Amino acid sequence: MRVVRCVGMGVLCVVVLVWQEAAAFHPSIYAPRVPEGELERIQEMESPFRERQEYVDKGAKIYFGKGECVTCHSNDGTGVKLPGHQPRDFTDAKWQDLRTDGELMWVLENGSPGTGMPIRVGTVITKDEGWWVIQFIRAYRGARKEN
Ligand code: HEC
């Protein structure tokens, strides 16, 4: 897309490209983290676990325990202050609605490149534990009203 847009724009085009790369990632917290070519497939990836309180509870154990999510995402899910990209605020209903479970799993398996969000699945937690912690994260949705 960028390349196509740039044809014929000469020097100005170069400036725009450099600016986009420097901003590296994330004009917005709502922009997808999954690379464009994979997005559709990842968005359709579904959790093998149906929504159940049992899994939310297991997910909470991971969040506050070996997943270490709480150290950055905090007790109330709004996130601690860090330099650079802020941890995602899980109480943001707009963000919750935009992301599918598949996209959240992608972030757990790949981290969010260019930010402090580390790879979690395959390093400190299993994929099943990842699906449980995603159910727990969904429980933060709507804890804030203005969205
Ligand atoms: C060292 C700090 C740190 C830890 C530990 C951490 N995160 Fe994150 N997390 C971040 C940051 C920073 C972001 C924002 C990344 C971005 O803007 O792309 C983030 C973003 C996310 C996102 C949102 C990605 C998106 O698509 O918008 C999810 C979901 C997430 N983290 C889940 C978790 C879970 C679950 C754990 C524990 C298993 C965890 N994180 C542990 C720092 C952390």
C-alpha cells in the first residue's frame, strides 16, 4: 500500500516513509497488532474452550501468577505506567470489541514487536493457559463506562 501510494511523489514520498517507519508501530492502540497478511486468518482463530467461569478462574491464576501479566497490566487491568508503549488497558470496551480472541492469542505467542509486551505462550505459559487468561482478560471489559 505504502509503495503504491508513493509512486510519483518523489522526495516527499521518502519523507513520509521515513516518518512512518520511525513511528514504527502504532499510530493507535486500536490498530491491529497482527501483520496485515495474517490478520484475516488469525481473526478467525477460535478458542477451543467455551466460555466458562472455571476457565476465567484458571485464567486469573495465570494472570496473577506465572504469566506475570499483573506486573505490567496491574490488578484492575488498566495497566501500570511504563516508558514507551503503555500496557493495554483491558477495561477499554472499544478495544475489547475490536479484537478477536485469535488476535489476543497471536500477541501471547508473538509478543507485540517494538513494545514491552513479551512472548508468553511457549515461554512461561502453555497455549491452553493462554486461552484461559484471555477469558480472564475479557472479564475486565466494561469495568469502565465512558466507552
Ligand atoms: C513487561 C510488561 C508486560 C507483561 C509482563 C505483559 N504485558 Fe501485555 N502488554 C504490555 C505492553 C507494553 C502492551 C502494549 C503493546 C502494544 O501497544 O502493542 C501489552 C499489550 C497486551 C495486549 C494487547 C495487544 C493488542 O492486540 O492490543 C494483550 C492482550 C496483553 N498484553 C496480554 C498480556 C497477558 C495475558 C500477559 C500475561 C500472560 C501480559 N500481557 C504480560 C506489557 C506487558
